[in-house]
Amino acid sequence: MPALNEAYITGLLIDYENRIADLAQELEHSQEQASQIDGQLGGLLEELETHRHAVVQEEKDLEEKNRFVADGNMEIASLHQETALFKKKQEDLKIEMERLGQGAIHRRLRRERAKLQIQIEDKEAEIEQMRTAVEQTRQAVQETEQSIKDAKDRSRATTLKLDGLQSKLPSPYLFSNLFMARCGQAHANLYLEKENEDWEKTVLDAIHLVIDLHQDLRAGKYRLDKNSDIVGGRALATGEAMYAAMILKRPELALEIFSLATDPSLYFHQIFNVFRVWILGLYLSEDYTELKKLLRTHRYAGGLREAYVLCFLGLLLKDKDLMNKGVRDITKHEWELWQAQTKDRGGGIVNMGATALTLMALDRGIAVKLPGPTVPDIIIAPKKKAPRKA
């Protein structure tokens, strides 16, 4: 079990005091600058979306045109084959007429040859008509290709303008770093002062930093390719904020973060932080089919990942043994991870995941034994301040 003491906690608080002041000042200054370019940024984002939509539509149109050209060429080839067949029949009839000489059969064969000539002329007219349509479409293909190139050029030019404006926005890491620092500081104060109300207020305010971050990412204010390690649930702060919201009995905030931060196309659950976000998000969304698939995939993964699986299996099955083992293992493994941190070791003073899951289990009527000081009794069984006497 983790060894916490006042000297260790006090040392962390001293480190946090200056760091949080610097982060908050930098974020505030950046947000003031950003407020002056919000209109320009919004206009460029709309412009970029217009260019992207135009490219998508033009590419679909190009695909249809190319398909028409290919189909048209095939049809022309088929018509040539049919024409050649009719001409062959005509030639055969001519040879037969010459062999038979004048007479009733000769006249009948001549009429057959005349009918074939009409069919040949019809086919040749079809060929000419199709050839004209194909040629016109081929020219349209060239025009569409040029149009796509122009639209992509405009998109690149807009992206360059966006890059310039985005450099004036607060770094997205300011939000996540300040969230982690404020939570670490709140945890340290909770340990020393045993005051849960101040802790709840601080953590709730910090959660809104993560919501702001993912709202801005979702709105396209930041280049996703340049900030890929905080997209899709990869950031540690995303999961911490979701589990913190569950501790505060605010599942709607956890779901809001989940919907803002995740995307089915970024379902990279082999990444632990992504897995941790999705397992809670699927549970809260009551998407038990996908949740069970995820649990089966990682059931025997070992270590921390399996510990979360055990907890969610315990919740679904109302199994206290699975629940207790899972919470105990999470506490053990995550303490080791927090101690490896260079800046945010205070985050390990309160284990958000284990504490949230303990409360979720208790709400389900599952008896859970508290695994140690990082799942604080004061959060599990809060003590409210006594009202002041009049």
C-alpha cells in the first residue's frame, strides 16, 4: 500500500503553488489574446470546411464521370462487335445471292441485306452518339480534376492562415496540465485538511478545463495531427476528469467528456488511456454489447488493464470478489505509475479510478473494502460542515 505522510504531501504542495500560478497566468493571457481572433478563426474554419466539402463533392462527381467514360468505351466496343457481326451477315448474304442468281430467293436475301444495312446504320449512329458523349465527359473530367486541384490549393492556403492564427491560441496542453496540477493540489490539501467540500469544488472547476479543451478540439480550433496525443482519449487528463466526475456524482459530465473526446474512428483501445476512457463511456452509455466485447478482449491482459476489466465485470455481475480485487489492483499499479511522474505525483494521492469505481459499486449495493489511503474515506463517506449557529 502507498505510504503517505505530511512531509511528502507538504513538499508536493510547495511545488504546486508556483506551478499552478504560472500555468493559470499563461492560460489567462493566452485566452485574452485568443478572444481577439475568435471571429477570424471561426471564419477560416468555415471557409476550410467549405473547401473540404467542395473537394469531397467534386471527387464524387469525378468518380461518376470516370465510370461513365469507362462504361461508354465498353459500350462502344460492344456496338462495334455487333456492327461487325451484321456486316459479316451482309457479306454472307451477298455471296449467297451471287451463287443463286436471280429469282424469288435472291429478292428475299436482298431484303434481308437491306434490313441489316438499316441495323448497321442505327448501330453506327449509336456509336457516334456514345463517342460524342464520352468525349464530352472526358473533357469534363479534365475540368473537374483542375477544379479539385484549385479547391485543394485554396484549402492549403486557408490552412496556412489557420496555422498562423492557431499559434496565438492557448496551447491545448495548458488545459490538461492545469487540470492535473489543480487536482494534485486539491488531493494534497484534502489529505492535510480533511475537508471534502473544498476538494469537490476545486475538482469540479478543473473538470471544466478538460471539457473546454475537448470542445475546442471538436470545434476544429487545433490541428489534430499536431496534437494527436490528446485526441481520442489518449490524454491522461481525459480519463481522470471522467472518473472525477463520477466521484462527484456528475455522470452527465463524464458522458459529455466521452462524447467530445472520442470518435469511433479513433477507437484505439490497445492504448491504455483510450481503453480507460471507453470502458467507462460504454458503461455510462449503457452500450453493454460493445462493453462486453471490450471486456472479453482485455479480460486476461494482466496488470492495470485487467484490474479495470475486473471492476466493470464486478459492476455488471454485482460480484464483490471481482470488484474488490479490481479496486485493490488498480490502487497498487496506479500508485507505482504516479510515483514515476516528474510533475504530477500529487495526482496519485487520490486514485480517481479506484475511488470512482468504489462509489459506483456502493451505489449498486456491492460491498467494497477500501484498499488504502488513496481511496480516502472522507470522499467515500463525506463529512459535511455543520451549519453555523444563528
